[in-house]
Amino acid sequence: MAKIAKRVAKTREGIDRNKLYPLADAIGLLKERATAKFDETIELAINLGVDPRHADQMVRGVCQLPNGTGRTVRVAVFARGTKADEAKAAGADIVGAEDLVDIVQGGTIDFDRCIATPDMMPLVGRLGKVLGPRGLMPNPKVGTVSQDVAGAVKAAKGGAVEFRVEKAGIVHAGVGKVSFASDALVENIRAFLDAVQKAKPTGAKGTYLQRVSISSTMGPGVKVDPSSVTA
């Protein structure tokens, strides 16, 4: 059996791995144990009662976190003319058309979110094999294909978080930083869970929300009582 590092063992002290903690208590446990030299991210993991292999059980959407993510988001926009100007004015980091396609195809992906106007999608579609696996492909369902590029850029910069269920039925997301006030983290987590619940697919059967846990970048996972999240 592999030995557990002393630091890891210490962070686990006082945490009952079989207990479901109220959300506020779980956040407190993580904040007490966040000893890294950087501002750790609070990660949320939700186990859902779905099988994403079936189209009618896919869960996907976007959530605007009320208190932001705490991280700087670089946004790229595929647009031309006045829409390109609007994107730049809204704070987009990279704006382009064919030139941006060439940059991405060349292997340079210096952005965290990708937005496109509808007329640019035939062009952006060429990048599906590059952007798709990274979760960066623009999609109208999550607001990243839009004529309102300024609004989409501001949303991305202000704390919009995309989510998509994985093969195992799990949704992951960063919902803030350890430095955030506990109340702010509670608000973000509840907002995210609400968005996931609203995205419940028609094919979901049985218990939709099965398990909830949170962790920090370098810290242990803490199981959360789902009823305390939805309160």
C-alpha cells in the first residue's frame, strides 16, 4: 500500500470521510486546511443519476456565479467588422477571423473561453477537432455563439462557468477561491447547483442529484449533505 505524504495526511485529520457535512461546515474545513502558497481553487463535484451515453440524458449548460470565479479568464472571439469592434470594446483578449483560425490550427491556444458570431461558425467548425476536446468549441446552448458578443464577453469575464457531464455522470467546476468569504462560496455553489438542476434532462430517471463533494486544489475532498446545498 502506498504511503500517504505527511502533508496530505495532516490535511485529512479531523475529516470523517463517511460523513455528510453541511455546506458551510465543509467550506470551513477546507479553508482551515488550505496551506498552499497560492490562492487555491474550490472545486465542486456533483454525481448525477444520468448516463451521458444516451442523448436524452446529457447535461450541459452555463452558470453565472454571483461572486465570480476569482480567476482571470482570457477570451477569444471569432467575429468580423462591427462585431469584432464590439468584442474588443467589451474586453476580449483575442479577436479575429481567418487569421485567428490559422493561429489556432498552428497549435497556439492562448485563451480559456471561445465565443463566435453565428456567421463565423462555418469557419470555426474547421477547428472542431482542436477546440472540441478542450471544451472550447462555441455552442449556442451555453451562449458562446451569439450576436451579442459584448454581452457574451462580459459574462465570460464576470464569472460564467460552463458545465458538461462526464462519462461517469459527474459534473466538475471551479466555484471560487479559498480567499473568498464563506458566504460568497455558499452563494456560488448554490447558484451552480441550481443551474445543474435546471439542466436536468428528460431522460433522467431515479435520483438525479446523488452526491456532492468539494475540495481545494491541494486539499482533501469533503462530502456535502445535498439538502444543505439546496436550502
